[in-house]
Amino acid sequence: MQIQPDPRDRILRIKTVLARTGLTRSTLYRKMEAGTFPKNIRISTRCMGWRESAIAEWLASLPSNEPNLHS
């Protein structure tokens, strides 16, 4: 079941996403390419971001005993 985003859902920029997830930029993009991290969305011509709800959902789906998010 696909969850519809809340229209008030904030768009997070990459620095915020990296801080919240603990991932490095290269790991984040590698996980996106592998389909294991939410895709970013275009905000403007040169600006991308992630829906806050998608990042929260991804974080909630992680095993609670996962010691290192960078793998």
C-alpha cells in the first residue's frame, strides 16, 4: 500500500537528510540507485530534495539493532 504524502510535508535538502540518516553523500546516492533509499524530487531547475515523510519512513524501517548505517 502506497502512503500518500501530506501536502504540508516538508522538503528536506541534502545536508539535513545526511544529518538525520548518518549516511555519507556517496552512500545515500548508492542506496538510491540500489532502490533501498527514497528517491529525491526536483524542487527547481537545479535543486533537489526529499520528502520528510519518506525519510522518516525509511528510518523507521531500519532494524533497531543495526550498528552502522553506512554499509
